[in-house]
Amino acid sequence: DLKSEINKNRKLPSMKDTRASDSSQEEAIDQWARKRKQFKNSKKCSSAGGSSINSTITEGSINSEDARSVDVGLYSENEDRGFYTENFHSASWVFRGDDVSPDNSPRCLSKRPRPVAIRERMVKIAKGTGNYPWGFRIQFSKPILVTEVDTNSAAEEAGLHVGDILIAVNGTDVTSMPHSAAASLARKGPDILTMVVGSDISRYPNTPRPTCRGYLHKRTQSAILKGWRKRWFVLKHNGNLHYYKHKKDEGKYRPLEIAKLEGAEIGVDTSLGKPFVFKCVPQSGSRIFYFCATSNQEMKRWLEAMDKAVHPVHKNHVWVDVTLYNTTLPPLAIKNPECLGLLHQLDRSKDAWIQHYCVLKDGCLYFYATLRSTPAQGGLYLQGYIVSEQSLGSKRSVIELKPPSEEFKTFYLCAENVNENKRWITALKASINKWLPLHQAIQDFMNRPLEETRM
């Protein structure tokens, strides 16, 4: 009951094998990039009113096909519906809550009674067959609690968790209803059961997923040009391995190829007589990838990350479900925001500042086109980011959001004036402090003095 299964429709298919050599692929991509640059220079379009959400704010979009139609030069991935979440998925985080004093440990570590961090989200369950078509059980209590979710059921796939509180069923508030009345309401409704549920996002830490970046030498498959070529490889937390000609190409151009690692065979290879060589045989297709690292330590780093991608944990953290639900709400409908207002975000590909209406809530920054726009265009998970005020170009006061690792993206934001910048910086720091890396939370918990009872 920790997390729901990831929607299967969100998985990216692996690219089909091609007989063309790496060199021909790369030449075609370089030629395409040159033509596109010439086209953009000839158009001289203004970027005012445009949206950079598909290229810089997020790694994905609500609709990846739409993203490609906006800007075909930037590769879009169908990740968490428009959220940039790489840093969140790369480590294990726990929600400390609104009270961030050191004496209060996250609920997953301490048995002390603490305020529960209930966050609402929407769950839609398709009706199945049999006597229990929804696949979950509720308890006779107020509020109504979900006490059981059947394995591989529609409820589990939709993201329902044990411990969720029923708030509304098919648009009707059930917080004051007996559980039998709520069950009757569900049975008499349509085949798609729509519920608003409340979840305690501080119960458990999220499960980290593999991410890895670096240069590797890849053995070419061409019959004409044989040998090893240095390429920039990126293993995403969705289990897909991308590679580019250069490090700077990531985020600017399409990858030369994508391999889906789930179910693949990986391991050290000694058949080529070269040290630090390992291979990968994807489940789909007959192609074998041979990689060569610069050291034994580097090879182990890649093998460990790839092994996690080969055997993924298809579970979603409750927090992901909560943020996805919040994107369906108008900006002013998100409850108890920590900060809201206009922010300009730097689009480095266009060297322009794009305006968004932003809402900050529990370590997530939501981006809207305007105050009246619905749904949100996307957002940024801020866990682990460091907030500071910097000068950038002609702007003497800019908000820098710097990740804890260089492999992730740095973001630059700017409010209407210096005072607004300071207001946002204060709110961002407080919101980020609500989350702790699991290892730090454990260390803080262990360092606490033993509890004593005075008799």
C-alpha cells in the first residue's frame, strides 16, 4: 500500500532497431539541426506569449505529441505529466510537514502523535466484473477509511492506497455519511467511479529510481566502420537509456537512440579482450549494446544503476498522485498555498524570459499560463534544491534554484521587482525544508536524546 502502479500508458516504447550506422544517423541529425537553425534565423519570430514549459521547465509534457508540434528541436518525454522530477526520483525523500522543528521526526520514523499531513487528490476507477468490481474495501468509521486494496485490481492501478480517507464519491461529499451510504452511492453511479480522497503524504518515503549520466565508449554496429566511439549516456528514472554525441546535446537535440532496459540482460563481458566492458541485451529486438567504461568503479556504477532499471519497482509515491491532481485545479483552488504570483522563467534555448503564474505548495512549484488557466502547464519538484539570489546578465536580482548534483537542471526565476524576489526566496526555502533526504532524517532521529519519563 505504499504507492500505486505507474500507469502503463506513461511508458515510452523503445526505438526500433535500424541498420543505418551511427555515423549516418549523426550526420543526418547534424544536417537537420543546421537547417532548423537557418529556418529560425530567417523567421525572426518574437517569443512573447510563447511557452517554454515543454523545453525548460519540464522534461515531459501532458501530451508529448503536442510538445513536438510546438518545438520539434527539443525532445519531449512523457514523464510525470509536465513535471521535472528527476531529483525527487533519484533519492529517497520523506515529508517532515509544516512543523519543521528538529524535535519532530517524520511520521515514518517516529511513533509520536503529530499533525497528519493530509493532501487531497482525485482517483478514477473503472468498474470491473464480479461481486466486488472496484477492488477495494472501506471501513465503518468517520471519516471513511480505505482498509484494503486488491492486488492487480482497478483500484490499485488507479492509485488508491490503504489508509486513504474518502472525501467525495461521484461529486457528493461523504465526510458525514455512513460508510453504507457511500457504498450505495458508488454502486448506483456510472461505470467510472470518481472519488476525491485524502492521503497522508508523510507516512512513507518514496522509493528511489535509477538515474545515471556519463561518458562511455560504445562499440559501433556498422559493417563499414568498426571500433569504439565516445558518447554521452543518460539513464532516466523511467528505465530508458538515451545517448547523445556530446554532453551539451542533452536537452537540446533528440537522442541518437533510446533503449528500454526493463527486462534486459546486462553483465560484464570478456569476449572482446578489453577491460571494463559490459553489455546490454534489451528484451525487445536482437541488438546487443557493448559499453566500455574508464575504470572498474565506473563500470560498477553503471551496472548497479542498470540493474535497478532492469528490475523496476512500478510504484508511485502518494505525493506524485497529489501533485497530478493539483494540476487539474485552477491556480486559486490549490488549498493553503505558500506563495503565488507572477514569475519569469529563463528559457536558455531562446535566451528569453517567459512569464508564468506560479503557485508554491509543499515543495512543488506549479506553472500556469495565466491566473485563469486550467490545467497547470507543469511544475518543478523542489526537493533538495538550494535557493539563492544571484545577478544574471542585465538583471541584478534573480532567483537561482540549484540542484544538489550537477547532473540535474538549474532553474532561474525572476519576479516583478527585488522585494517580490525576496518574498519568493523566503517562501521557497521554507517549502523545500519540509522535505528531508531519508538518510538525513534517520541520522537526525538517531541523534535525538533518549526520552525520559519523570515519575
